[in-house]
Amino acid sequence: MLKRVRQHIKDVEREVNGMRANAAFAFALACTERQWPVFQRALENVPWLVEGRTILRRELDVAWKHVLSDTLLSFSDSLARFRELLLYWVAGPMEAEEADGFSSALVQTIANSIVNTLDGVQKSNVSSASFPANRNLDLLDLLLDEHGVRLEDLGEESGDDPAEISAVRELIEQEIQQQDRDMQALRKDSSAAGIEEARRTSEGENLFGRIWSS
């Protein structure tokens, strides 16, 4: 499984670097939308960071509007303050030590991924547009780890995987396939309509499916 994931990551990097900027960032934002339900669920156990939900959701919507219609991109001062908070958390986890460890890891990973994605859009750094796709696979690896298994421990075939591991393996396959579909669609149609379709098909989709939805 690890070999397949590594090859996919290389393929994504190559494909994204060959896409038009708006299409590449639409791909990044579509990947991010699948993180969002996981982020909201994890925040239930990391309440001191819950205000970040409003900030990040607002700025994600601003980024979508920018890639859809080339509007002037202007993020709020709140995003800069939230970025500083994340840096402080990495340096010293504050109240995170009292939070659920799995939820805390998810929130930190997703919040950093979103902030970095927004930075990439703001700086028109197309090479950064593949990072959210990688983070989605990292998050699924964290879900595996929660079940006592890491991605490198999985064989290429499901074999005799326990049911919960088999379910996460299926989520990894689904995410790889969805990323491939998104890239193919945006290569064919990077118009506003094509970008809006990428947004529509990703909004509300949970990266973790039903495994960790409630």
C-alpha cells in the first residue's frame, strides 16, 4: 500500500505543476474541503481552538471566490493572528496537552494544512497546490495509527486485514481515486464552471467517511 501511495504523491506533484494556476488551487481547495468535516469533529475535543473554525472557513471561502473569478485576494488580520497561534502551539502545546491526543493531532495537521494552502494561493505558488492532497493521506495514516497500524505496515493487498483496517484502506483508495478524478476534470475544464463543479463535489465530503463522523 505504501508503494502505491508514494507513487500517487509523485504523480500528483507532477500533474499539479502542469496545471493552470486557478485549476491547481481549485484542486488544493477541493482536497481541503474533505478535511473540513474531520476538522469540525476534532474541534469538539479541542475547544480552546474552536474560534479558528470561523476564521478558516471565512478565508477558505475567500480563496474559492478568488480562484473562481480572479477577485482581489485579501485575507483578514484574524488569519495572521491565527497563524501566530498555530506557531505558538507547535513550540509549546498550551492546553492541547489536556485535549484528546488524536483530536489534537488532527486539528493541528488540518489547521496547518489550511493555513499553508491559503499562503500558497496568496503567493501564487502552484508547486504548493499538491500539499493538501498529501496531507489527506497523512490524515488517513493517522486514522490507521489510531487502530494500531501504520501505512508502511499494510501490504499491497487487503488479505486478512481486520474490518476496521480494511475500512481505512478503502478510504485511502477512495481518496486516491477522488484526487485522480479531480485532477483529470480540472485539466479538461479549468473554467469557472469546472472549478465550481470541483467545489460542489468536495463540499461536505468527509475524508474519514463514517468511521469518525460522530
